[in-house]
Amino acid sequence: MPRYLTMIRLEEGSFRMEDADAGFEARMGALFEEITKAGVMLETAGLKPTSESTRVTWADGKISYTDGPYTETKEVVGGYSITQCRDLAEAIEWSKRFLEVHPPEWKVTCEVREIEEM
């Protein structure tokens, strides 16, 4: 079965987890339990803020380093998951369900990409 990388994109600093409604954590926990029991979830995690990151760039034959935060970047990858699904449609359905758990006033995007097996 193919594996999929889902990148969770958001506007860094646009909302705080502390401001989520009271049922958010329970809904997320129930979804994670369901997707794990279904044998779909292989790995997932949130990411630290860009203020704690460094970009390493290769250009013109040289390496450069840029410490975060990145003022030119509005939307960042805030988390990820790796799932194993029958097909892209199933991976998208799990991403849809993940998004629907969030408070309606939050803007969160999932980019779902199949992992190329070598």
C-alpha cells in the first residue's frame, strides 16, 4: 500500500492552542485513536515554531544558513503525518476528517503527497 506525507500548513501565530474550544483535544484524540487502530497512521508530530529553526540553502555552489523566523513566509508547515492508505482518495478523506476536528475559525491546510517508493 502506498504511503502519504501530509503537511499541515498554517499561518504561524494566527491562533493559539490554548484558545481552542473545550472539546478540541478530545476530538483530536478520538480521531488519532481511530486512525491508529485502522492501521493507517504510521507517524505524526507537530513542529516547533520557525523562530527555533534554520534553513540551509545550496545556491551558486555555496551553502548559506538563515535562522528563523522567516518574515517573508506567511504560511508554514506546522506539523506532518505519514499514513499508509489504499489510495490518494483515502488519504484525502483522513485529511478532511483531521481538518473538521479543528475550530471553524482556524485556517489550516493539509497538503497530501504520495511518497515515492524507491
